[in-house]
Amino acid sequence: MMQALVNGRIVVDGELREGLSVVLDGDRIAAVTNAPPLDAEVYDLEGRVLAPGYIDVQVNGGGGVLFNDDPSVETVATIAAAHRRFGTTGLLPTLISDDLDVIAAAIAATDAAIKAGVPGILGVHIEGPFLNMDRRGVHDATKIRRLDDAALGVLSSARHGRTLVTLAPETTTPEMTRALAARGVRICAGHTDADYETLKAAFSNGVTGVTHLFNAMSPMTSRAPGAVGAALENQDAWCGIIPDGWHVDPAVLRIALACRPHDRFMLVTDAMPGVGSPEDHFMLQGRRVTVADGQARLPDGSLAGSDLDMAGAVRNAVAWLNLTLPQAVEMASASPAAFLGLEAQTGRIAPGLRADLVELNSDLSVRRSWIAGRAS
């Protein structure tokens, strides 16, 4: 039976519209209309907001587990379930720098999860270990390595979903970057000390995005634009931003938003195991990370990912970045979908797309979500 979601405010075509109903037929959106079918089962939104489900391309953990610790279908399912509570209906489990056999296991796990129908898994993000040692942040120095033919084979081994790789372009060659892109892998620059010219060239050699803009990369200064300058100048590259108030000052993000099209920014969480878990700490490759006040920090005070969820990211984007709710939602849904090449499948409320949706309370917390038409 078809279901009609009625009496809500719908985020559609960049606007918040009333008087429309969203009709679901199986796993798809059948119609967005002011006249739903009379025989449809009715779900009353009671004036609440209905938005496209959020898509997070950088999720290290959640529900008390870290992807690196056990790259398995069970871990992937636990992470996805934890983040679904906060409106994330699609994500890339993210592996931080590790050995090639662990990377291979992570890719195999997400492949198997997608094949098994684990809700919300869109692929995998391999963040490192092909990074600049000086910009590695909390990544384990013993894992950092160069991109070679063996690694190329592992990184392009996925059979299902999307593969995203974060690398430092100055640590490899344009030929290797192009070879990776030619195999269908999406590439972001991150944890990089590349200068302006190097990153600008990388954008012509297969790099299409930037991982957590401003963090762990060469900054923009008056005489050296750096990686940040190259990213802000490029009107086509996709930039992930972490709006938790700790990784980047909101004023800096507002300046960034004034430089480029909003639809080329993606809200990401860089979430760690604390999201969806009551635990106040976790272990990161042998190091204790404390979770408190919305932060995840090592004993020396260094940030180790975040304790942010996507519902919080959207709330913060509206509260701090002078964005309307539809603009913030677009950066959490349509933009990452387009970055992954999934815009014809998900990321918007439109007929024919998968019914990945989130119902929001007045405070923008999550009341309910749907993945492929199935409600949580």
C-alpha cells in the first residue's frame, strides 16, 4: 500500500513548502503533490518538517564502536544504526590510516554490508594512510605510507557502493592520482601540506574534493594561498566542513561560504564512537580519547575526530552560519549525494528517488526517519 506523508512543511527544491504531501510507493517517492491518492495510508506530520535524509561521507564510528577496531559487517551495522537516530540515512564508514590488510578488510566489510542490505551504507571512505606526515593530526605515524601499485589495487577493489579516498596530493604523483580516479575512486585532498599550485594541479588530475576544509592542511596567508586558498578559489571542488564549533570557528566558515557556491559544501561529522553511546571515552589505536562537552580529545588536548551527529550539524549550520534550513539541509543531503554521483538516487525529495527521509521536530531534532521507504 502507498503511504502519504501529509500536513507537514516539506523541504523541496530549496524551499520549505506547506500544503504538499509526499507519497511513498515501496522504496521510492511516487509523488510530491497537493492531492494524495485517496487509498493511501496516511501519516500525519502534524506541521513538522520533512527533509531529505542526511548523508555523511565521514563517519569513523558510532554506537560505541570504531571502524578501525573491527572492520566487519557487524561494526558497519552498529555505526549506521547509531547515526540513523540523528537523521543520517546514508553514510560512508570511514577508516583512518591503517595497514593495507585492514583497508582491504574495511572495503570487504562495506561490500558485504551493502550486499546484505544493511540500511544506509553507501560505500566506504579510506582516510589515509597516504598523507603528509606533518599534517597527519591524530593519524598513527607508523601507518603513513606512499600510494603504490599494491595500494592502488586494494583501493579499487570494491564491488558495491562508492569508494572515497583522502590523500595528500604532494605525497604521490599526478599519474598515480589519475590512475586511482580512472578506476572509479573518488578522491579528496586532506591531511596535506600542498601549496596552492600543487592542489590546483591536483584538481585537474582526479581530485574532486577536500576533506574537512581548514583542518590538517596548509592555511591561506597573505603571500601563500595554500591548500585552503586553492580550495576556496575552486568553484567546482566539494568541501567537507565540520560545524561543531571546535574544529573551525563559525566566523571562518561564514567567510568560506561567502567565497563559493553553497551547494559545493558538505556537512560532515568526522564522528567517533561516542555518537549514540553513553561512554565518556574510547581507545584510538592504543590511545585514550575522552569525550566531553561535545568534543573528543587526546590527553594532550588534540582533537580526535568529533562527537558531532548530523542533526547537530544541521542545527549548528542554521544557528551559526546564517543559513536557512533548506540551505543547511541541502549541504547535508543533496550536496553529498551529488559528490558521490548518487543525485539520481537520493538526496532530495522528488518523484522517482529513493524514499530516504527525515522528520524533524521544531528544535530540528529527529523524530523519525525512512530509508528506502522503511520507517525507523
